[in-house]
Amino acid sequence: MIHASMVAISLISLLIWIGLIFLRGYFWRADQRLTVAGELDEWPSIVAVIPARNELETIERSVHSLLAQNYVGNIKVIVVDDNSDDGTAKAAGENPNLRIICGKPLEPGWTGKLWAVHQGVLEIDQSFPNAEYVLLTDADIEHHKENLSELVYKAVTDNRHLVSLMVKLRCVSMWEKLLIPAFVYFFQKLYPFPSVNSPTNGISAAAGGCMLIRLDTLRQAGGIEAIKDCLIDDCAMGALIKEKGSIWLGLSERTISLRCYSDLSEMWHMVTRTAFVQLNYSILNLLLTVIAMIVIYLAPPLLFIFGLIMSDPVIWVSAGSTYLIMGFLYSSTLTLYALSILNACFLPFAGLIYILMTVSSAIRHWQGKGGAWKGRSYSNSKLQG
């Protein structure tokens, strides 16, 4: 009975990975990239909104990278100091194109980031009514000098209502090298970028570090208030805007995150904040996710070893083939992060850690600590989109 079960699991895992090759929007190619900006008859006016809560270490570089853009049109930057106590507002600096506003106390029903973003968008309506786009970005993102031009060119020439980039995350420490590419890979598998970018496909997503949005579309969709209680605000925004028009999501090699995850605990906290939210706080979804992750990621290497020990060619050949397919599909994401293909061998271990993180996220929610971030907890917030 046990042997038959091992054979069945090895074959099921192989079939799943074959299906991922062809039936999940070719997500594994990691090929959705912005092109070099061409010429436009007129470059629209842009306002960047940066919600910032205790971002002393990174805010200056982030703001400077926006003010130093090689952008032909008009650009303003609004930093919403979300009740920081570390001197974030002062560190942002001074510039004629920079406006720093002091965030109001968090209102009930809002998540902290979206409340800050909402205040920034209201400031656009009051002070920059002629702005055509808003760039929603984070205080730890450093934009390369052509980033805004490329985002706008894509939005205008391709008639996209939202253009978003998953910026290149820091990948220096041991834990970052193990978990960051895997995180990006899992995100692409969950939200295949080619499917997100297809106007006829219902899948929607965005990456919160860099989202260029048409302001008139955002207003028609109900504004930031329409997603005010969403912890996974970027994907909620993607769903909100895609209801009104096409969106585009891609990867970036030059716009980067300055956020450092030097040890496992920092990465653990980041993932556990929203993992159970992604599952709609469902115990059934949690159970199914854990089972699926075990079958898809942990079973192939373990069954390969088991098959060799038992001298069963059906098991070791099917499991070994699955392991090879896993590595092949992961290779493009590893290349994005300039890592050796040999790192694919550790994807099952990364998968195990993400399983534990997801379970931990559920436990934190049941303890009333769900969604904790920068001194706030949103255990009762819901996911929309």
C-alpha cells in the first residue's frame, strides 16, 4: 500500500509540473519587461505618492531617484509621513518638486499604508488637479533614471490603465538568495504575468512597489477608498483597475528594492503578515495549500531518493524527471537574480520554509497578531480582489 502510494504521488507530481509548463500562462519564462521609451507627442504630468512610516534609512535615496528622473514631462513627489518617529520627513530632504505632508491619525476601517496613500491622492486633487497619472511607490524603492519614461510610454502607447513593476528585490545574504527568487517565482506562478497582461483574462495583480495608474480611471473605480481594508493592497488595486481597463505587470532589473532581509526572521515576518490573508483566512485553503506544496515541491527529491533506495525505476525516474522540470522552470528567475542554476536544487527547501511561514501566518491570525506591521495589527482586515 505504501509503495503504491509513493508511485501515485510521484506520477501526480510529474503531471502537475507538466501542466505548469503549458497551462499556467508560461509564467516561468519571466519575460515580461518594459522596453526602452520612444517618443511621445506629449508627456503627461505625473505625481508620485510615497507613503512612509519610519523609513529613515531609505527615504532619501528613494525620493532622490524620482526627482532625478530623465523624464520630459512634469513630475512632482508627495511623501506622506505616516506618523513616523524616526525623522523620516526630515530625511526626505527639500526640493521645489517635493511636498511632504504630515499624515493624519489612522481612521477605523483602513490599513495604514492605504490610509497614507489616500491622503496623498487627495493632495493631488487639491494641489495638482491637472495631473494625469499617479505613481504609487514605496519609501524603499530606488528607481533607475529611465523608469518613469518607460512606465509612461508603456501606458500611453499600449493603452494600459495601470503599469506595474515587480522591482528587483535585494538578494545578497544567504537567506535572501534562498528565499527571494523563490518568492518571486511563486508570485509569478500564482499570478502569471502574461495572463495578467491579457485584457481577456480574468487574472489580475500588481506589485505595490511600483504602480503607475491613470488618475481618471482610479477615480472612476472609487479611488483608494474602494480597497481601504485590503492588506494585499497591490493585487487588490490590480483587480480594481482591471475592471475598468487593461493593465500590465512586469519584472525589472534596474529599479530595485533597498529593503534588507539579512536574517530569516525578517523574511519570516514579511511573509507571515499576509500569507493567511491570501488564503482568505480559510482553514480548508490552508490545508489544501500545504498538501499541494508538499506534493509539488517536497515530494520529487524525497521520492527520487526513495526510488533509488528501493531500486524502483518508476519512482526514481518519474520523481527525477519532475525534479529536473522544476529546476528548468525556475532557471529564468534565478537568471534574473544572477544566481547559478544549481540553486534550483534548493527550491524544495525554500518551499518547505514557505509552508512553515504560511502555517505560522495562520497561527498568528488565530492569536490576534495577524497583519502586524510597523506597530499596527490588522487581524480582522479582509482581502478583496
